[in-house]
Amino acid sequence: MSGIIRGGEMLMVIGKLGSGCTTFLKTLVNMREEYQAVGREVWYNGRSATEMKSHHPAEMVYAEEDDIHFHGLSVGTTLRFALNARTPIDIHNRSRQLDDNVQILLDLFDIAHVANVSVGNGYIRGVSGGQRHRVTLAEAFCTQASVMAFDNPTRGLDSSTALRIALILREYTIQILVLSEGRVVYFGPTSESKQYFQDLGFECSTQTSLTDFLTSMSGNPKSRHVHPNHSRRPVPISSLDFEQRYRESLTFLQLSNSTTDLRNRMLSIFVGIITDPVLTLQIEPRFIAFRDQFLAREKESRVYHWSVFVLSAFIVEIPFTLIVGLVYWVSWYYMTGYFYSSERAGYTFLVYELFHIFTASVARLIALIFPTIGAA
């Protein structure tokens, strides 16, 4: 599993029970004690998980699915205590700022009317289950952590409250990760997720929400609906099938702006440069055959000058050279996520085509110099 979450982005993790969503979230916020081992590494703005745990443990917060609080404290006191623990002591008007921030959170999560009511729990009466869950979410916001993970944040909330929470979180750019039995089924922009699975052959009815549609992709195959007009490659069934199709897709191959992917982008340029001369080796055997024919017959009979032979060989190869360069450039340039503007793309295309013509010309020059195909 590999990916990147940029600053200011929100990642929505979707999957049926047992898909590994909770495990993924806990690993993301560096809660690894209950796991035997974590095979890969998570980097936080260039810092390793070990460094974050040693020097910046408070920058990562995990909001449990279960609402665990001090049942005797009121809602307002709970939030004030959390804010008080994370607010510097040397700021101006600290007490007033705490009061203002508490009120903002109470209004934001619509729990201001129960600010003086005890939080309670399953045995001691207090606020309702939905209100208690909103206190859990508000308390996580009090930490002002750099990385916050919410496990099933809309559980137990009515539809209007769930919508309110969703609107709060929608201020961030949303990426979606769909898991199935611990395998990545999809990871990419929310706007492209529905079309991605529809292209695989699945149908999303007008009555089905995007979340339910994506969850069905990680659930029971019987809950999925195949489009009746789908006649291309068979639709994936198992989680392994979904993972293989995802790794073959342009969504997976599209590179981001992370340091690792920038290296991969540079590597793709290097591969294009070293691949092109290898492909142009196909020109040498045929050109040498034509050269030997020219030297044995046309040169002696003086049918045409040697410059005509060289120029014609060069002109004839131009269309094929341009077509091959176009096919490679299209599959390379857009797949690796370079600039889509016409100026940048056009300039890159022109340079690559000129390079393709140059390497083909060098191949002919080598074929002219050496006497045999083996020597060339």
C-alpha cells in the first residue's frame, strides 16, 4: 500500500467490516503497539514514524469509534479541559480565548444547549448517544493536531447531524481510499471514484449514494450490480482482482508531487531517453542492407547520387518516427501527471519528437560508418 495525503486534505476510508479500515487509521496516526509489525514506513512531512513518536506524539490524534469520557464532567467542562491542555500558557487573554474557543466548538457541533449537562455513559444518565459522539469529535478538534483520524465519525448520528458533520469536513479536499480485505481497491479523488468503478462494468443506480456504491465494491459480490451492456473485460470479483485492476489503471499510475514521485518522474524521463536509442537499432539492419545494395549496383551505374539515397532514407523514416514518438509520448507524459497546459505539453512533445528524429539519424550515421550489422 502506498499513497500520499497532502496538508489540508481529508482522506475518507471506506470498506466493509474486516477490510482493515481501523488498522489503517491506527497505523496512520502511529498507534502500532497492538500490532506485531508494520511492514512499510509512514512519513510525516519528511519525518519518520519513530521520530514523530519520540518528539511530536501530540501531533497525531485518533478519535475512537466508542465514546469514552469522564462521565461526571459536563460537556462544556470536557471541551474546556481539552483546550486548556493544548493552549500555550503565555498567550494574551488566555482565559477569554479558551471561553471563545469552547463556545465556537459548542456551536459548530450543535451541542451548546447541553453545555452544562453531564456527558454520562451507558450506565449513568447524561446527554444522548448522538450528542456524546459529537463531544468526541469536538474533543478531537480541541487538540489542533496535524494528523487527525476519526473512526466511523457519523456512527449513531441522525441524518441531519451527520450532514452537519460532513459539511464541516467538506472544507477540506477529499480523497477516497476503498479497502477490501486489506487490499487497496481504489485510492484517488472523490470526483473520479464513481466513474472508475463504472468503467470496470458496475452500475450505480440513481437511488444509491456514492458511499453505499463504493462500500459495495469491498463487500459481498452479490450486492454489486453489473451493467447489462458491459461486454468488455470481465468485472473483478475478489479483492485480489480489484487490486490488480486498480494497479493497472491510470488512477494508480498517476504520480503526485511527493518527493518519491518526483524521483519516479525523473526516472521516467531517463527511461524514455535510454529506450529510444535501443528502439532505433531496428533501423540499422535495414539501412545497412539498402546501403550494400546501393554500393553494389546504384553507385557503379551512377543511377543517382549517394546524397539522394541518404536523404530519401531519412525522409521515408520520418512518418514512422513521428508516430512511434507520439504513441510513447502520450502514454508517458499524461500518465506521469506532467503539466496539462498546451504550452508545456506542446513544447515537451516537440522536444521529444526532435530527440526521436536525432537518435534515428545517429543510428543511420553509425550504419554508414561500420561495414557490418554486427560491428554497428
